[in-house]
Amino acid sequence: MKRIALVIALFLAIVPAAPARPAALPVSTGLHPCSPTSPFYCGTIVRAVDPSGTIPGTIGIHFEWLPRGDQGAKSEGVIIANEGGPGSGSTESRASYRSLFAPLLDHRDMLLMDNRGTGDSRDIDCEPLQSTPVMKYPDIERCGAQLGHAAALYGTGLAADDLAAIMDAMHIRTADLYGDSYGTFFVQTFAGRHPHRVRSLILDGAYPVVGESPWYPEAPAAVRRAFNAVCRRAQACATFPGSSMDRIAELIASLRKQPASGMAPVGDRMRQVTVAATDLAFVMDASGLAVVPFRELDAAARADLDGDALPLLRLTGESYPVNESAGPAFYYSRGLFTAVSCADYPQAFGASEQEPARHEQWLEALDEKRAHDPDIYAPFSLDEWLDMPPDYSVLTLCLDWPVPLEAYPPGQPVPPGTVFPDVPVLVISGEIDTITPAAQGAKAAALFPHATQVVMANSAHVDAMEDPFDCASRIALRFIATLQTGDTSCAGVLPELRTVPQFVRHARDLAPADPLPGNQGREPQLRATAAAVQTVGDSLARTLWDPGPKVLGLRGGSFTFAFAGNAYDLQLDGVRWTEDLAVTGTARSVFGTGAVESRIAIHGVSNGTLFIRWKAYDRHAIATATGTVDGETVRATLPAP
């Protein structure tokens, strides 16, 4: 097939009162300050949308350049970071990348690129696919029809070639590449297609660019291991007989007979929620993105089996908007997610086949799997797993997607037989990551002759970015600076996730807090204290869902949530975690230290005021509560919520 020359051009945008260009900035690039106050410089490189020449036209690829802080020193190299999804532009994570690599940026430059179809690189914005609350197959098919043959032009291989062209224009010979989540797939692709441009790779939350099964068996296995491990290590859960998955399997059996249904608080309103087995599969599969299900599901399962479905209904109702709502395509493009998935990921059917052969092949593969590996997604059935939203079940996401152009065979982001470069590679995996499990990280590491995998204990998806424990981030920084992993012992001692001991309707059904010297509170006051601490903990846990300004309590009341510098503040207004105790007051959690402090008044079965504190990042963290309840002095401790 005839190929046309790729157009490489950078053009200058005029910005009033632009600061002087640093000496290290290549004079030929035409870069301009992204804003009058930004330290980043913005550029656009013009590329052929279809290098094969079948589809005419060009696409502008947006990138940003952060010059090293010490302009008087010679550059020690360039760091290139690529964001996940697929569907998110890397430049919107500029603050996180700058924070992560800050100790190196006095002597190193940083480059970020919005992959084609994301962010300022002409994001794909398919409607109604982008704005529907949950991805649906008819909307996926409509998006494919909108893109037509161009759907194949957003794969990772072409995006990797775009980055190589930017490096050419910026006179960058080699770079240290960091990718998180899908970004790991991208930087592996770049390394396979442009091996001589790589000094080192960091894959944070990795899965392999080649060699993956289209059935993704690592995900359900990771779910089973993760929920059992979290419960086994949490004081509030480990005392119950059997494993966490035993109790969850019992819940699944119950839901198969009769789905749970009812009104539950979701964000700022009560909503009708129904929980079938497939909904529970979704909650558990997505748990690696936000760990609230690890914290609550075991206790919610026990409560539902005892006749209290509300905690399970709320957890499921919250999981869908948190993990499915896409927002504007500029920040995350569902169309791009689908285009990349269908261009690059392995399929259980011939993605190059026309209808109806593609569907026939899928049904044959499904029958074969049912016959020979029916428990692949245990404790869920094949059908329950497949009925999750298509961006999580994935297996049938691309059934009705356009047949790719001949020049871009599906499932080949790197050419068959690619030999990956012999460069230092660091793979960082979360032990309880259900999105890109550690087993997938091991497969990614195996592609490279000199790769080291570090598994972060008790940690989920992506570890170095916004690292509260200064562990994965420190390992990553040392790796770029020295090309050695060095001491990784911190990865094995990260604190366990804490779980809800049990969901109860009344404070009297909760185990009392443990009295300290000087305590005068009796058992009813200590039970009320324990309920108050759990109420504060429950409200703080909701902030992990990135809630709106107002959030309803489990059984009544509400709280508001706001960021305040390096902390977030909650104002609780009559929040009820149990039916008989209302909590009003404040709570603050500090990011850097994990310190939590709360001053509250309680009303209902007991009345009084309490000051509560704990260190969220401590192993086996203990909460301390002091104050006056029902006229008695209370001084007590209990495991932190």
C-alpha cells in the first residue's frame, strides 16, 4: 500500500506578555507558554491522521514541555509520562506528574503528550456514548458508525509513533518513560516500536502489551485473593468464621434467588437500587480503583443475609456513578477507550471478520469456554461476568465495532515477533489491584530482559502517583536517577486496609469501645462512642468516591465535603450510621500524614460531645475518643474505622 510522507510541523500561538524562553528550550520548536503563569510550554505537532494514506487529512497532537528548574546546568535527561484510561489526556495530569517527579526536575526536563483522540489532541466525543450513565452496546455501535474506518486510527501504535515524532522535533534522543495503568501499555508499545529511544521504563499498574488472554482470567482470580487478604489482615473482619469469599458466595447465592432492591442514599439523594449477582461482580471488579468495596462489602454481605440490605444497596448504588460516569470527553473519552480497546486488545473472535462471522465465532468461543472452563469467573458465572457494563466485562465490547483498515491489523500495537529492548524496567503492581492485577504485571515484566517487579502490599491500582506512604514514589525516583531499584522493603510493610466491623441498626448491637484509665462511661456510653466513631469513619470513606458537595448519611442526615489545602474537611449535620444516633460536627483528614481529627456532638440514644483522632496511615491504627456522654467522662479506644 502506498505510503505518504508524514508532515511534522510545530506552530506558534501568540500569548500576550509571554515570559522569556528558557535557554534549554529548542529554538526551532515554536513552543509557547501554556499560560502567562504556567511553567509548562505548549506545542502542537501536525501528523497525518492515517499514515497509510487511505484516509486523508491531518491531526494536531498536543504536548507540553516542562524545562528543568536549573537552567544553568546540563540536562540529565527527559522524563516522559503517559496517562491511563485509555481515554485520558496526559497533560491534565501535569500537576500530579510534576509532584511525583519534583525531586528530579531541577536537572531533568519533562514531556507530556495527549494521545491522539484525547484531551487537546482532538478528543473523540461520541454521543450518547459519552454522557450516558452506564455504557450500552447500542451507543458503542453508534460511536463506531460515527468514526467509520477512522476508528482504527487511534490505536496505541500510531500514538507511540506520534511521540517519536515529537521527540525528533524536540531533539530528544532517549528518555525515561513512566506510564500508569493504560499508560504502561502505551510505553511498552513505544519501547517495542522505538527501542533505541528508551533509557528506562517504569510501568505503574501494568498489563502486558502482548501475550494476554482475551478472557482476562487474572481479574477474577485477583478479586478472590484480594477480598480474602483484606479481611484476613483486618482486625474487624478476621474474627468471623470462614473466609470473606465464603460469605460473599453466600450473598451471591441469595441474590440469584432474589435480587436485593430498595431505596438507598446515593450521593445527595435517595435512589431506587437493585442488586443482582452481576451488579456485585461489577462492584468487586472495580474495587481496585477505589477501595471502599474492600472496606465495606464483607460487612454489607453479612448485614444483607441478616435482613438489612441498606449497606449493600448503598455500596452498589454508589459504585455505578463513581466508576461509570465519564464527564466531558476532554477529560476522559469513552469513544477513545473503545477505539483503543478494539484496535489493540486481544479478542476471542476474529476482529477482522465481517458480520455475521464475527458473532458466530464469538458464540463458538463462548460455548467452548462454558464446556471446558465454566468457573473461570467464579464465584460468578460466565453470564454474570459478561453482563457487567461492557467497559468492565470487555469481552464483547468490540463485537459491533467497525472492521479495521487492512494497514492496521487488530491486536497488534507492536509487530508480531517484536523483541523488546534490553533496558532497565521497573514494574510496580498493587497486591490487591483488580484492574491490572499483579499477575498481569508479571507478564509485562517478562517481556523485557532486565525487568524487576515490585508488588506493593495491601495496595490497589497505581501506586507511585499521589503516594501517601512515600514508598512506590521513592522507588520510582531512585530508579530513574540510578537505574537501580535499591531498597524496596517498604513495599512489604504498607498498612492493611481497615474494614467495617459490622453494619447495625442500633448502637446497642455494636461492640463497645475499650475504656482507658479515667473513663467513667458505662457500656451503653461506650457502645454509643463506638457508633459515633464508625459514623465519622463512614463519612470519611465516602470522600474516596469523590462525592459532590453534599452527601447523605447511611440512615439519615448529611455532610458536606471540601478540600482545604493539604486536607479535606467535612461538616456533619445529623448523620446517622445507626438509626438511633445522630452525629453533628466536623472532621478533617490531612493528606500527607493521614491524621484524622473530629469534634462532634451526638444526639439520640446517648447525648454528649466527643473529640476523636487517629492516624489513617498507621498499621493497625487505633482511634481515641474522649469527651462527655450522658454526663459521664468517656476515654476510650477502638480499631480505627
